[in-house]
Amino acid sequence: MREQGGIEHIDKAIEKLRKRHAEHIRVYDPNGGEDNKRRLVGCQVFSSINDFSAGVANRGASIRIPYRVAQNKCGYFEDRRPAANCDLRNGPHMHAGRGGIIEIMDNNSGNK
């Protein structure tokens, strides 16, 4: 991801996250998504809990790609969905290799 052409790996990782959005919302807060219902209302700097979105320099998206990353076509992305009280051990885990994201797994079930 951080090497030249890494934007392709970022795009693939975002698509993997898109497919499991509802599951991730549930594990991103300790109350099964109830805390996120109050926070992810889809206005200003919060994405909607019901819709997955990604965008460059978009603080209202579920996944934010910084402007500089889009320009350089490599770097990182930010998942803006976790609640502040999220137990990171329960959220989705990304297994990365030299070429970027290899797989994204849900820590609770081991599902890919």
C-alpha cells in the first residue's frame, strides 16, 4: 500500500470492507452497534450507519483516503466507523504482506 501503485491495494481492501460493513458495525462498539447508531447519522463528519462509502479527503465517508495518498497513489486509508469505546481486539483485522492487504478477517469468527 505504501509503495508506488499501492492505491490498487487500497481499493481492493476497501471493497473487502464494503462487503462486511454490517458485521463490522456490530463489532466496532461493545454494545453491538447501538452506540454507533447515535453517532453515525450521516451528517457533517459522520458517515451513515446504513451506507458504506469511501472517498478522497471526505471526512463524512466510512473510509477516508487522504488527499496526499490519492495524489501519490500510495499510502494508507482511515476507517472512520469505530466507536471511541471500540475494543480493537474484536474488530476486523487486516493481514498485510509486502504487496498490501492479503485478507481482512473478523476476529470473532475467523471469517474472511
